[in-house]
Amino acid sequence: MRIGILLSGRGSNFAAIAASIRASRLTGVEIAVVVSNVAEAGGLQTALELGLPTAVFVSKGRKRAEHDADVIACLRAHQVDLVCLAGYMRLLSPHFIAAFPNRILNIHPSLLPSFPGLAAQEQAFDYGVKVAGCTVHFVDEHLDHGAIVLQRAVPVLETDDAHSLAERILAEEHLAYTEAIALVAGGNYEIQGRRYVKRSR
Ligand code: GAR
């Protein structure tokens, strides 16, 4: 399975996926291209160091549909089967979703449906939850919304601040994304409404 990574920032989730592939914790999967909408994204530098193909389509000031058309064309040119959003801070257009039906994953640093949107870890900390976590889900046309592949819980400690909580959530994200990609690449599941359901063999 050829995956396309979309990122906007430091790219630690992307680096964790790449490390899992290198260490054969994630098999049958290769990274076909790393795409960013931000030219200065740290994740792009990591991709270059790893010798992976990269592409930049700066989104600032462009119409969403036009920008997305460029990204879709790039993903198709690299024969991408599965798109993985890894800190891609941009809503996808309906056209993008339709181009890869149930073939786009996202990782979000909260136990959805709690705390969608920006700074989810801080939202959870400020709310006073006792259990936080992360979610890998299929992407639909709504923000942080599609069918959930898996979640990992992270207890909130008395000693936490928003930063320390975010760091522990991030460590779980790095495990969760590899696990979710392996599940989806394995293909042994179906999506029933909002539910990701493993098929019994
Ligand atoms: C991660 O915490 C990811 O869950 C979050 O952005 C961070 C990117 O970090 N994504 C979202 O909030 C999407 N709604 P990274 O660039 O180091 O992977």
C-alpha cells in the first residue's frame, strides 16, 4: 500500500510512521510522497533527510478547491492508495474527500467527539477531564468527525499542565498511527455507518 502523508508542521507523527516502516513494525506499506501546504514545515526537512519524495503546495491565499486539486493530482501521480493527515492543519474540500473515499486517515489529540479543532490537548486540560487521549479516524467532510479506527487513552495526572499532557498524548499518537495504518492496510474491516468494525475471519 502506497501512502501519501500530508503535514503542516514539525511532522513527528510522520517521522514515527517512517520509523515504524524502517523497523518493519509496519509492513506492506511504503511512503510514496510527503506533501505540505507550508514551505517551512519541519516535516519536509525530515522527509528530505529520509530521501522521500516531497511536494509543497502553499495554501495561503489560494481557493481551497484549487489548492486541493493540485494536491489530489500530486497524490495520484505518486499512485497513493491511502492518505494520512499528520498535523495537516487544513479542512479538505468535498472534492478531496470524494477523490479518496474512506481512504483518508487523520490523527487528532483528543478522545473524539470531545474537543475537536485546534489546541485539543489544552481544551481537554482546561475542561478538567481526568482521561485524555488521541483518535485515529477516517476523514469525512466535517471537522475531526469520520468513523473512528482506534483511540488511546492517557490519564491526566495531578502534576500535569497542558504541555506535559500534550507530550504524553503525542507519545501515544506515535503508537496509534502505526497501529491504525496497519489495520487499514490489512483490509480486514468494514465501515458500518459511523462504526469501524473488524471482520471475523
Ligand atoms: C499532533 O498532535 C496531531 O494530533 C495534531 O497536530 C499535531 C501535529 O504534530 N493534529 C490536529 O490537531 C488535527 N486536528 P506533528 O506535526 O508533530 O505530527
